[in-house]
Amino acid sequence: MPGIASRFWLHAFGKTWTEYTSDPRTMLELQLAAHKWTLENVLGDVTGVSASPDLFSFYGESYGLGCELGCDDLTPWIASHPIQTAADLARLEAIDAADNRYTDAVRGWIARMEPLLEDYQIHYADGIMQRPITRLGFGYGSIGVFTLATDLRGPEIYADLYERPDFARELLRIVTDKVIARYRWLGTLAGGAVKGMYLVDDSSGALSPGSIRRSFIHAWNAWRRSSAGR
């Protein structure tokens, strides 16, 4: 089933990001409407009706590790890059991947959003009726080690790879540890190891093969070993 980000269907429904995130019921109703449209109009193999707290779009990890966010009509965006000095790296390393302002916000919305699920039943165009899932949780995806490091450091990270390689390497090490720790924590919530994960890492596409080999391959390998290659 193709994933369609909220910024696309918010536009289709004539809603803004501020409206979407104004309260749990509004978010839930918009997600269910988008899910219904997708199942009725896009061929795929998904059958369940999903929902989740969607407070930060792709930037929940970045927000949890210190980035401030702004937003336009359809999506949030990174408004600050908190990693500038060695002291900032120390503060980053002290953040708990399982207990930070991102996880606090999502837990709060789960508590408010989950009881609303029983109020809804989706009626499809072919006459089938279906209820949503009954439990909500945290998403399993990651924007990727280098992309997360880029959000935290800003575009200067590309110069750091050449001009401050030790600083860049330490940032990537810490971020890798945070991504791995987050997945291990998600595994405990799921009652065992997470069976597979996706890692996007768009920002690494701007690296040359040589830069990847010199500065980034160790981070990828650490992440790969932690996931048993899945």
C-alpha cells in the first residue's frame, strides 16, 4: 500500500496543519477520511483501518532530540539546528530516546485519542463497514541517521565531514546510538524485537561515495548490525 503523507491529503481536504493538529478528534476524523479515500481509490494490500498521533509529521525524532519546529499550512519544518559545539553533543547524548518531549507528547495524545476510536465505523462505497483499530502506538519508521544528524546540525554538517571530521563522526555516533535505542525501546513495547524497520535517510543522497566510505559507513554498519540486517 503506498504511503501518502498528511500534507498531500490535507490539501485535498482543504485543511491546514494547524487545524489538523488542533485536537485529537479532528486529527482522528481526518486520518480516517484519508484512509477511506485511499482504500476506495488506490489498489493495495492493506485491509486494516489505521490511525496514530501525527503531531510532527516526519520530524518527531528531530524534535525529541532538540530541534525546534515551525509550520506552514500543510507541514511542520525544522526551525533550529541545536548542535553547534562539543557541549551540545554532550547534551544530545544525555537525551533518553524513550523518554523525551516527543514521547511525552505522543503518549498524551494516545491517551486522548484512543478512547475516541470506538465512536467510529467506516462505511465504504461498496457497502462494507469496518471499525478502526482499537489501540494506538508509536510509529516504527526513522528519517535515518544522516538525515537526523543534518536536522540537528544543519547544512554545515556537509562541511564538517571535511573540516571537522572528528566532530561529525561523534555526532553520527551519538545519533546512531539514539536511533538504535529507540528501536530497542519500541521492541519492548511490542513484546519483543521489532521485526524489521525502515530507514529513509534522504540527506545522505547528497554525499559522494567517498564521503560515505570515510565518514558515514560506520554509522550504517552499526545500525545494520543492531537490526540483524532486516
